[in-house]
Amino acid sequence: MKSLKIICLSLSIGLAACQSAQNSNHQQDSLEHLESGQEKIVDSRFLVVPGRSVGEISLREDMTEVGEKLGRPDAGDAAMGKAWGIWYSNDSSNGQKDELAIYSSYRDTSMVIKDVKQIRITSSKFRTQDGFTTGLSEADTKLKFPAMERVSSYLNQNKDTVMVYDARQDGIGFEFLKGKSISLTVHPMNQSVNGTYLTLHPEWKPIE
């Protein structure tokens, strides 16, 4: 009887050790899985990082490199060493052309290299790591970026009111039309989104 108890005790200890090892291995696998980035919910090609980047394009990136990635812009405007370049996409869900617009200017007084100063997108494919994207209400956007403030309002070509908000310290701005965001603009932190705004939409009329 004593021998049987010893055998049972040994088996119990062995099973517990195996379960502990399995749990440890599972935790380690989960940790490695998370650290490897496999749990990311956003494809890096469409990831928005306020104050830093949109997809494969980063603030302060040389425009020569941007051209190699995107090709020639479909539209744009340029003057006095500053420019907006606009690339269109036809794969939006509502049948309209989505836009990727990049504002650039000379990096420094040497006036040799032009780099990215702002990146604006309209497609809901682009989103932050936690899923924030275009098409959300002002209230939802305010919850995500509580520091955002309205910086200007415009009448567009259809006489609709477009309101521009900026979470300046976060490095991201928004345009709202009929209560929904229609674009996100990534810019350097603690700089205003509105400094170059009319260059992109000269046909929009400011509301006093």
C-alpha cells in the first residue's frame, strides 16, 4: 500500500511538472508572437502614425525617394519651392477617387533637397494601430484625440461647409463634412496643420 501511494505521488508530481512546462512554453510562444509583431491589426502599408508617417511615406522623407515609391503625381500645385502632389486611387467603396496628397518644401536654406512636410489621405484603408480611420464622427474623433481644436471652416465647390480640426500636439489634423471625417493629415507634432491648407484647395472659400 505504501509503495502504491509513492507511485501515485510520483505520477502527480510528474503531471504537474509537465503542465507547468507546457504553460511556460505557451506563455513564451505568446510573448514571442506578440514581440514579433504578428498581432498587429494594420498592414504596415496602410498604417497611420500621427506625427510621423502614413503607410510607406514618412515626414521629412526626401521627395526623390517618394517619387521612386509612388511615381509621378496625378495632380498638384507648386510655387516658391513649395508643392502639393496628389495621387488618386479608384478602389474606394463609394466609387469616388481616394487621394494621397503630400506637401513638400525645401529641407533647409541650401535649397537642394525637398522633403515631406504633410501627408493627407482620404481612404479608410489607412488607419492607426488601434483602428482609427476616416469616416468617424467629430465626437468619436474627440474621444481619440481630446486635444483637437477647430482651426478653420471653408465652403467647398458644392457650397458645403468643411470644418478643419487639428490635434496639434499629436501631429494629426482632420477635415469634417456633414459631421463625418473625410480626411486625415499627418504633420509634425506641435506644428499647425493649417499653415499650408489653402494651397491644396484654392477653390475653397474661408468662412469668417
